[in-house]
Amino acid sequence: MTFSLTTSGSLARRRCLLCILFVLSTVTIAVAEEPLKVTACQLKKDPPTYNHKLVEITGFITHASHNFTIYDPTCPTWPAIWLEYGGTINSGTVNCCKTMADRHRSQPLVVDGVPVPLTVNQQFEDFDRAIQPPLRPGQSGAVEHATLIGTFFAGQQMQDPDNGHYWGGYGYMGCCSMLAIQEVKDPDSEWHPDLDYGESNEKLDFQPGCTLRPLLPAEQDAALLQAQHDAESGSRDWAFTDPARVASDALSRVTHISHDQLAGIKLTHDTPTRKTYQWNSPENAKSYMAVVSRPYWLSFYAHDPKRVAWVAVIAYEATCTGETE
């Protein structure tokens, strides 16, 4: 009888212990939050819906001294989504007015009272190495493709005189909503020497006293996609091999200067992935510059990723009235 009672008590205790373990495991599973899979376009369209949510987003990440953002070429780049690392590592990007030479924080990142950890593994290190100086030859910034998991912060609704209402308050001069990165997945580890991984605009070499007027729209990703498709269809197949013609064609289209006049366009800066052309008008004090490249991001939309067309990414008209130094 005693044996029977002891056995029953032991069994009851074991069952109780199993119940406790089951409850704890259930709580643990409930706490482990699964990220919402979203696109950059979805986040930009409705930032408040995703505020403080853990999200997973795949896109193109740009990084330079004053820019660390993620974008999708199928929707406008503005307003941007700023990026920052969680944990105790900062990205080295300038948010406002000072450099960030020290890339280590004394405390882990906390935003709006929300702690943001960071998984530092091989994928993170590969990603960070790809976007940080020293960059690949000819780059002034970096573009990388990856999947990011992190907490999204919508910010506050703000007013822009040119673009109306937007959500921002984070990043450079409070430009943007923000994704605080907790994990990096699947960074693109391949590098193709004939593709332009650069982020920022070409440095302008016009003399002092020149007034510059941009000739291409700020949002032109759709036009570049169309140019790639036109080259692949055969209607502009010369765009694969003749960057000078791409430059003169772009200038002719936006200035209505004839192709014959632009035949004297000169190559002023040359790399395997980005070329700058300039043409000076013999009739007035105006000069024209066009920069063409093979953008890395276009390879993701090309029929053959190794066959990206030359496209015009920058064009300026310069009216020069000052004296040449």
C-alpha cells in the first residue's frame, strides 16, 4: 500500500512537471515573433500599419557617408526608409552633423523604448564588408542586395513643401522612417567587374561660376528598366556596346539638340562601369554633361544578368559665365 501511494505521488509529480514544461514551451513559442514579410513599397505606402513591427524585407541597400537606405526600383525612392544596425554596432553613416568614425556603441540600440538586438554572423559580416570602405574600384558609395529582418519605426507625419505629407524623423536630417536591422540574410556575394555598384552621383568637373540645371527626373528607375528591355528587344541593341551613343541620345532627347551636333561629344571620365561625356555648345556659354553606367540593380531585371545595357543616369546643363581658373 505504501509502495502504491509512493508510486502514485511520484507519477503525479512527473505529470505536473510535464505540464509545467509544456506550458513553458508554449509560452516560449508564443513569444518567438515571426517577422511579417513585406516589400519596401508596402512600408512606404502605409508606414503606421507596420510601426514597431518585426518585418522581413528584400531589396537594394545603398550606403554612403550620408545615406543608408533600402529601396525597390518598382516604386518611388522618396520618401526613403533609413537603415541602422541594432546591437552595439553602428553603420558609420552620418545622421546629421558629425562623422561616425567609431562604429561601436557603448550600449545596445534602443529606439522609442524598444531594444533592438543584432545577430552578428558570417552573413552580417559579408554584408557589412560589402558596403563599407574601402569600396570596390571606382565607387563613391555602395549598393548591395540582401534580405533584412528588423523592427520598423514609422516616425511622425511631416510636411514637405514640394511633396506633401510623409512619415519621417529618423536618419539624415530626419528624412525618413527607419528599419533597425536585427539580422541580415542572403547578401549577394558575387561581384561582377562590368557592373556599377556605386551609390552617389558623379563628381561634376565644371569650372567655378557655372550654374547647373539637372535634365533627368529624380525618379527614373522605370525609364531605366524600359531602356534595358528596349535593348534586349533589339530596338536599341547598340546600348550594350556604344556608351557614347547612349549619352548623346539622352542629351538629344532632353535638350532637342540634334544628334549631328552632339557627334563631337567628348569622354571626360572613364571606368569600365561608368563613363562621363561632355559637349560644349559653340553658340553660347552652355555645356552639357551625361553620365552613363551599367547599374548593378538592373542585372536583377535583365533576361541575362551578365548582359546589362548602358543607360544614362545623370545629365546636366551648365551655363558658365564665370572666369576659368
